[in-house]
Amino acid sequence: MSKQNKADAAIITPYGGELVNLIASGAEGEAIIDQANHYPDLQLSDRSSHDLELLSVGGYSPLDRFMGKDDYQRVLTEMRLADGTLFPIPITLTIKKEDLPTRSEWIALRDSRNYLVAVMRIEEVFTWDPLREARLVLGTTDHRHPLVSEMERWGDLCISGELKVVNPPKYYDFQDVRKTPQETRALLSGMGNQNVVAFQTRNPMHRVHEELTKLAANEVGGSLLIHPVVGMTKPGDVDHFTRVRVYKALTANYYDKNSTVLSLLPLAMRMAGPKEALWHAIIRRNYGANHFIVGRDHAGPGNDSSGKPFYGPYEAQEMVRQYENEVGVKMVPFQWMVYLPDEGKYLPVDQVPDGAKVNTISGTQVREDFLAKGKLLPEWFTRKETAEILAEVHPPKHKQGLCLWFTGLSGCGKSTIASALIPMLMEHGRQATVLDGDVVRTHLSKGLGFNKEDRDTNILRIGFVAGEIARHNGTVICAAISPYLATRNEARKMSGEGRFVEIYVNTPLEVCEARDVKGLYAKARRGEITGFTGIDDPYEEPVDPEIVLDTVVTTPEENARIIIDYLEEQGYIQ
């Protein structure tokens, strides 16, 4: 294999020709900070903060700003910027109409803690349609896609213009492996290999990933960039703190240090399947790779509301292969590999001799048969270090956090069933916190009205608190009407897919109205209350809830028993 002189420039050029750097430092940075105190503020979401970080260091080169209207519209319809450069994912900054400054050309961009990050000259303001973007970019408007429900919460307008970054995000974790594109490229260039293959992951790495990445590096005759996403991934994924501990243990003990680089990518994923895979390839080009491993259903969010995968298993591989010459990144397919216990090694499935004994474990088995039961994963499947880290942070399922989310019309029986359920849960060792809709409005959401925005805010507050309880291995019961599908899906994301059980109390409107213990339906019919769910405001029924209950012929106790049976069957209780 030919080697480069380490003094030479990297032979793998960035996508678009050069790395963008928007960071202002020194006297210029100090002047900008002084000026920013006189600008209107915009607090960035976590997603926009990650996007801004990658814009600032060249991760999204050739972009040097959030997209303007011409770039945005052409990306939606043709996957290209206005100048024709291939770019499949829109990178926009949204703002609510009422927050758009009218007397300032500049705006100060601040993070979630209100620290100044950057300033932006407002050069363009344009409207956008979240459903259109979802349809064109994600290929779906199904609210089970994690980005669809989130997009409906973004601002009404998109803004774009010159960016000057003065305080890039400062991280206090894993600083030794948080590398910018320039730093990563320098490390790879110093290894002297003409080819670099990048591996994208948002999950812990097991032996099959280890074997695959080594095989890929060997086949391209070059270096390996292990480049895990540590920004926003799929809700419910293993947290990045746990994952990076795994990556560091593996690279320290089982990879060639002279040809392997571990670098973290602060990316906010869109889970956009094929288009996202192509986007990932472009980003890795900017980090110095010219080969990219693409797996089955790469960046897929799982199943839609009908239980079918959002994307085909090989669509991502096909799309990256289609554009690999234009991007300059060759697609390396993730080969299906199995373990041969008699030979003590992994092989691609198409190389396994006829009749050979093979071992495999599915992702479901990992979760349900090992982690959920507190059992260490076998060493043929994963390294001992990985197994111990995962066991340490992943208690058995009956000790994990759980959110039981009751939804249904007013008077359907949510709170009554929840009251019957609580002692049954305690009988099985789960003590539950109850977030009842009426009680929450008295304390957590005092002052909110009943228009759609305030109702969404109320449910998102409940969802946030519930998510924190579940994330720290507590049990929480939420009983609120939560009439809107998108908002319930946001609440699901806050708890995490594996910790959220949606319980639809499916009581007909006429039955709820006949009960009317609070007299609310009567007031709504008389027009004394407006915007009342089921009367003059819609209730959007769950599409695929975990549990559906009937309260017409089934008693509250019987319904509570149905929930207990489900939880026992799923392993949430013993």
C-alpha cells in the first residue's frame, strides 16, 4: 500500500472544495459579543444548536449558513442547493412570527442555557410548510415518524443570513475524542493512507460491528474512522455516555491504533432513511473519508402506524451508490455476518459453508432475553467490556422506568381506572407518581388556557416531567385528555419508545356526555365553554396504542387488570 508523506495536504478534499469556518475569535469575537448585547435574542433548540455547530466548523460544507429560500426549495424537490450542488437534507432555522425582530438587522443566537453562541444577519425570511417538507424529505407525514410530530412545533418562518460564531458549544465529556472536521482530517492524513472508510453508528458496537469495520478497512486498504452520532438520535436509543464508553473500550483494546480514529459527531439526525444516508456520506467526506459503510435500513426510524417499515431495507444503499461518484464517497454495504462457533470466527453469510453451525442473536433478543433480564451478553456476541458496561446501565425491564399514558375524552374513565391500577402496581413492586390532567393544570400549568397552543404546552409539560421520571427508572401514570396525535407522540419521545405505554380509554362521546359528572359537556353544549374536546374541538384517536380499553361493558377494576396482564406479559412487572 502506498503511503503519503505526512507533511502533504490531505488527498481527500472536502465536499464542495473547502471546509467552512464561521468561528470569530480574538478582537473580532470580543467586538461581536459586545454588539450582541444590543441585538434581539433567539433561543436555539437542541437541534438547531447541533446544526449551527456543524455549520460553524465545516461539517455541512459547502453550506455556510442556514438555508435561504432558493436553497431550501431546491433541496426539497431536487436534493440540490440553488447552485446545483447535491445536498439532500434541508438545514433551516425557524422562528415564530411574533419573535421576528422588526427593528434590528442582526439577531443574537443563544443556547438552551441562554449563553450567546453566535450572531446572524437577517437577510432572508420565508414561510415553510412542515407537512410538505415531511412528505418531500421523509417520504411520510405519519406522526409515528419521530421528526414529523417535532416539525409541527417549529417556528412559522425560516430565517437565513450571514453567521458569526463566537462561542462554539463547550463539552465536558469525552473531550479527547470530540474532533472537528479539520482535526479529524489531520489525524487521518497523518496515518498516511490514501483511503478512509467511515462507520456511522448510534448504537453500542458488538463483535459483528467490530468484524465488519475491520473487514471494510482491509478491503479498501486504508484507515478506519469510527464516527458515532452523539447529538440527537432516535428517541429511546442508548445514551451517548454509555455508547462512547463502549467505543473507547473497543478502540483501545481491539483496533489498530495506527489506522483507526474514533471521533464523535454532534449531529442531530432526521431519521430520513435513504436521503439521510446520502447526507451522512457528504458529512463524512468533510471529515476526511472517501468510503462509507451503509447498513440495512440506514437511519430508519422503525415502523409506521400500520406496523410497516418507513423505508425499504436496501433503499439507503441504493441511493448512496447512485450518487457515489458525484459525492466522492464510495458506498460499502454492511454485510450480514454470522458467528461460526466451531471455527470461533465471524464470516459474511454468503461465505458460510453448507451445513455449518452458526450463532445469531437478534436485536429483540438482546433487549428481551439478556438486558431486560439482567443477563450478560455472551462473549461470542460482544466483548466482555461492552457486556459489562451495558449491564451496568441497563437494569432488568421490571426495574426500568415506565410511563403509562392514559388518553381519552373527558369523562371516559381515565382517572378512575388509574386509581384502581395504582395499588395493583404497588402489589408488584412499582410505586407510581400520578400526573392527573386537572391537578397538573392547578400547579404545573396554572395560567394556561384551552386553545390548541396552550393545550399542547400543557401536554408537553406533562410529557417532560413524565419523561424525566421514567428516564430515572421511576413509574409515572399520566391521565390527561391529550387530544392531539402529534403532541402525544412528542410525549412518547420524551419517555423513550421502550418506556412508554399508550392506553386509549375508548369511551363513546354519548357515554361520556351522559356521565358528565363535572357538568362540562352541558356547558359546552350551551356555548358557555368553547373549544371543548369532542364538542367543538377534535379528539384525534390513537393510531396504534399499546392498550385499548372499553368502559361500557368493562369495570374500572377489570380494565386495570387488563393493564397489569399486559405489563406482566411484556416484562414490566414480575
